[in-house]
Amino acid sequence: MRQSMIDRRSFLLCSGAAFALGACGNGVGGRGSATIDARVDETRNYLFSRYPGTRDLASKAYGVLYMPLVTEAGFGIGGAFGRGALRINDVTVDYYSAAKASIGLQIGAQQYAHALFFMTQDALSDFRRSPGWAAGADLKYATPEQGASIGKETTEIDPVIALVFGQAGLIAGATLSGTKYTRIIP
């Protein structure tokens, strides 16, 4: 029993530290909606210019959540944090944070951007109604290499398509599994 209490405390302490580290450089601390919107504009423009098929994908989507900068750090136990905006018809309707905790063989830090394309009205509605939406089984991952042609693929059967791009850092890979999205007021 004592061992499990120490393990839980260690996990919570390290998760909190990783979360705080992940929050560094993500606009936490009152920079507001103008900063988030500017970063989202840059991210969207980069995404469309670098992966042209995503422009078509965005035009078919009922909404797109852009997360311009997610910072992830870990040493056995890790965390990630970022802020972004949900856009419908390319107009910001809500702001969201993304938080993730992980445990396993990991060391290092990285930053990346990602976008979630909501391909059905139901998927978008579920996301917006939820007090905290977690990336789950209804999410299809696309790779940056698919970004050039993803708009040509059939997307009607995938309610949410996630594209992770712009990775920089020392942790191999970037994944959204276990990421929780929460509406915020910047």
C-alpha cells in the first residue's frame, strides 16, 4: 500500500511538473485571444501552403481546431500543453487548450502543431458540447506526407481527421492519444 501511494504521488508530482514545463512558451499567462488568433492564422497558412490538400479538406470540414504550438516534455513521465482556436467557416468561434499526460520510456522535449478536421456535424457538435473532449477511437490520424493529397481521399467515413505537423525536438514521434481538449476563455 505504501509503495502505491508513493508511486501515485510521484506520478502526480511529475505530471504537474511536466504540465508546467509544457505550458512554457505556449502563451499561458494572459496574452489573450489576439495572440492565439495570430498564431492560428500563421499555422493555417503554413498548413495550406505546405500541404495543399488540406485546403480542400478544410473546405469540406464542418469545423477545424488549429493548435499552433503544443509543447511536450518527458522523462519517464511526461506532459504536453497548447492552446488554439476552433474555426467554423474560417471564423474563430471558441478557444481551446490541449493537455496530455503520458508515462513510459520517454526522455526529451518537442514542439509541434496539429489540426483536427471535424468531417461531420455530429462530431463537431459532440466536441463543442463536451466539457472536456478526449482524442479517441473516432479519430483518424493522417501523416504530413498525406497532407498533399488528403483532400482527395474519401473523408465521409472518418468523423475527425488529425494532422500532426511541424515537429521539432528530441522526442521521437508525436501523438494525440490521451490528449484532452477543454474550452477556455483567453
